[in-house]
Amino acid sequence: MRSDTFTLPTPAMMKAMADAPLGDDVYGEDPTVRALEELAAGTLGKQAACLTPSGTMANLAAIMAQAPRGAKALVGTESDIYIYEAGGASVCGGVVYEPVPTQPDGRLLISDLAKGFPDDTTDPQFALPALICLENTQNRCGGVILPQEYLRDVRRFADERGVRVHLDGARIFNAAVGSGVEAAEIAQYADSVQFCLSKGLSAPIGSVVAGDEDFITEVRRIRKMLGGGMRQAGLIAAAGIVAIENADRLAEDHANARRLATGLAEIDGIETDPGAVQTNIVMFRVTDPRFTWSTFVEAVRDAGLAVGELGHGRVRAVTHAGVNARDIDRAVDIVRQVLAA
């Protein structure tokens, strides 16, 4: 339960991969990749899409395609782009990260975004923002869903300032299922969106970037430059098609996350709020003074439960297709037994 990246491809995905017609995707000749990209673009309400090997590359290509060298990308202080993606936009694209405080509910306040813009945009001393990056669901805030009205406000602000909006929607389908809002309705407020096939959607490899046709043309060039041009990538894409077509099953993961949080909340020495669980991520703290987060993680691992720390001493557990309700109950039992020992 350290992450939903531990999902394994379903039997339906394995069959689709075995049966997939293939070609050379760098030449645009893999029919299964084309089918995935058309499905992804249509599902998100965008003109076009591009398959990439990972979410990190997808975000990097999206930023580089929209922010020129020397420009700024406004990113959340708790965002995956800022913390977990090795500073790629700065290293590879010459883009300056402007860290903006992330609120507990995942938002970057409009007032804080505004501080990233110089009062005098003609002053050559300042790097100018070109892109606002949001994350939905917000991982380090516990898988929270950004409100639609907030996304609308950011879109309006970006238009007023003449910048674009990129949505790191690694778990956008969790956001859609959790809120009852179609993925395209969430994506409509962003110029570009990336989502992961290899997290809760359970495909083994890959992420997709979507946006307008000119943007995706540039993403393909950057993908090639970064080493992400793949050949018979239909093997990957076939599983991705099955994943998108079965995204509704994420509701089971959300129910299991609430079940887990409710069970953990009843254990002395654990602090968590079941009411805060919106999707498939549960954050909790170990308050038992005999443990640090690291000794707790080690103790439950030895007892058969894998979880991990995700900033500020909090422990994260993630539900996914490889974890059923009985596993959830077993996880709660392991925590209870470790703290009672």
C-alpha cells in the first residue's frame, strides 16, 4: 500500500497487449497507440494526445512546450512537479520554478499566484511567468480533489495575465470518480493535462499528455529529444485503452480507503481523519511516543504491511486494484498489533 504504482495489469489488459496490432510509433504508424491517443483526447475533451513513458516525462514535455527558456512556471510547494521530478524543467528546459504555497486542500490561492508576477512586466530584471501548474488530485495533501469553481477561477486569472495552465492530472480519473464530474469537465480549465495509466488505472507503463494539436506536435518533438520516442508502443497502449475504459472501478479503491481510515482512526496511537479521505489516499500520523514514523514503517513492514512516509512525518497508504476489503482489514489488524506489542 505504499503506492498505486504497484498495480499489476489485469487479465483483460494482458490479452489486449497480446492481440494488439503494432507499428513504429515514432513514425506515427502504431495503430494501437493512435487509438489510445484518440480515446484519451476525446475523454478529456482535447484535440489531441501523446503517449509518453512516464508522468515525469509527460509533465516535463508539457512544461517545456509552453514555457520558453528563462520563463517561470508557477508550481505548488507540495506538488509532485516541484518535489519529485528532479527539477527537470530547470535542468532540461531552462524554466524557473516559482514555488507557490500549497493550501491544505490542494489549492494555490489566486492571491499567491499573483505574487509570482512582477509589478512591472517590462522590467528586464524579472523572469516572467508563462505557465501555472496545478495538481488534481493533490497527492501530498491526501488525494484531495480541487473544486470546479476553483479551477474556473484559475482559468480566468490565467487568461487575464496571458499565461497558460497545465494540470498534472496523474490521478484525474480518481478526481472524476470521487467528485462525480466527468474528466473532460475537469480538464476544460487547463490548456494541457497529463494523466498516468500506471497508477490507479492499473496499466503497467505510461502516461498521456493532452491538449490542442499544435501543443501536442511540440510535445512529440520534446518527447523524442528526451528519449521517449518508442517503437512498437502499442503493447503499452493496449493496456492503457483497457484502463481508461474501466476507470469507473476506482470507486472501489475510494471505498477501501475510507474503510482503512475508519479502522485506523479507532486505534490508540494513530491520528487520522476519515472524513478527509476523498479518493484512494489515506494520510495518518503515529502519535504513539514509542515510535517515529520510520520505526513504525519498519515495524509494520516486518509484519506484512508496506506503507511509506510522504512529507512532514506523515505516513501514506494508497488503495488500488491489488488491495481488496479483506486486505484493508488485515492492514488495520497489523497496525493494531504492532502498536499493542
